[in-house]
Amino acid sequence: MALSKFGFGIEIEAVVKPLNDRLDWRGKPQEYYELLAADLRRKNLPAVADRLDAAWQAQHPHHYDKWFITKDGSLRGESDEICLEAVSPIMRTNSNDWTENLMLFWKAMRTVFDVQRNFTCGSHIHVAPQGRGYSMAELKTIAFAVITQEHLVKSLLPKARSKNNYCQRNSKLSPKLINYFRNGKNAASFTQVKAAILQMTTPAQILDLMQGTERYVIWNFKNIATTKTIEFRGGRHLRGPNRTLWWITLAVSFISLALRENILGSSGVPLHVVAAATPAYRKRMNRFWEAIRAEADRLRMGGHLPDDWHRMKEIPQSS
């Protein structure tokens, strides 16, 4: 089930201060959205700014072939700051220009804005097989990997994301998963979940299991019927290119690794959660991170992840 080509896009939430205050932007931030879009275009990156007008939005519903600069009502900034979201075009793992695209984006951002440190911000990465949606078999395999490894992924998130109400563990919000794990996460409960997934025949059943009607989960399956993507909502607050590459590479590599390992179809994978802050847990995290980095290398995304997984979490290496 291994794939070598994925399409992906990123949504970057940001709170910024304009470097040039000549515009009276208060109440009309779209003027600064356009300044950023214009600078992107000068750098030969297709871009459009949201005019925040319902009629215009109705005529321009999708912008997956260009950068789209728009508002984000979930962000909290000061009176002299602008809250925005930058949505990337679809990029591809087998293309050599995706890293350059992101480098130029951040160069444009820093030309127009001073990007503030604001932990209401995060980043979301959408991932799909290149040129198509997921098959039912792929959705089932990824869903089971998310469920059995969500404690490992959560260990990678900085505190501001792991405690954020907009990216909670799937097993915390999904009514079905809450019920399956009512007596804890162990071999018996994971086996029940596995049996349920194997019986599923529609994407709607996968969605219901993974999150019910909720959206604010780390791995969001709500888009599988529309944009055909799975959304990783755990990405940190981004202020530059390096960590942007980190979090994109993590999201794509996790999904790719899930498909290649196919633990849903394996009876040899131990289905249990190792207690945190133990030597066994650290060993498991190290093995998990080594597998993620090896998968990134296989996808030719190598070099975009730190050697030590603690750096994703923004803490020094534990002794």
C-alpha cells in the first residue's frame, strides 16, 4: 500500500504588524491582504487576496492553484495587529519547487509584516495521494494508525498546540472512540476498534468513528468527501520557513508511513500504549521518530526534520 507521491497544502495562521503604516487599515485588513498577495506575485507566486465581500467570495470559491490570503476569526491580536490566514496552493512531494515556494512566501511575509509571536495561531496541513482521493482501504489503514499512535504524535506537539481546543486528540472528542476506550487503551480495546474498522464500507463510517460531528481534532477527516484530503491540525505557530518545512514533512511522512506499515493488516504490532515518562516510552518515541525520518527520506523530503524529536516539542533533549 506504499505510495511515493502526495499532494499537500498548508494553512498558516498569523498575527502580524504592518511594516508600513501609511494605510489606515483598521476595519479593512483586506488592503494589507492585498499588499502581501501583490508581493507574492512580484516573486512569481500566483496569489489573490480575499476582498471580504460575499459577492466576490461567491464568484471565487476555490484557490487551490495559488496563495490565498484571508481572515481567521479564531485568532486574537492587539488593536494594532492584523489576524490573517495564508492558504497555499497544492504542492507535490515529487516536485522540486515546493520548498522554494515556501521560502519565497516567507520572504514576502517579512517584506510586508512583522510576524508576531502569538500562540492562538497554528498551522494545518492537508494531505492526499497525488491526483486523487484516498481509497477506502487507505482511509481505514490511516484511521487505525492515527488511533493507535495518537499518543506518539501528541508527544511531538508544543504545549501551546497540545493544550489547544482547536486540535484535540481524536479519541477525546469522538463519541465512538470514547466508548471503545472507556476502560483504557489496551490490546482488547484496540482489537475492538480494529474489528470495527475492518467491517466499514463507506468513508462516512470512518468519519463518524474518527470524530463524529467534531472538527477540532488533530487528524480531521471531514474533508475526505470534498477536497479529498486528511487535515493535520497539530502544526505549531509558524514565523518562518524552517519549521514550516518541519511540520509539512511530519504530516506527509506520518500518512505515508501509515500506509506503508499497514498495521491494520498486521497481527504482529503490539496494540498497547506505553506509559509516558518511562524508559520504554522514550525508546518507543525514538523508534517512531526514526521511522518518520526514514519515511521522509523515502519521499525525498529528507533533511527537513530535526534529528531529535524533542525539538518539535520545543524542549531540550531529555537525559
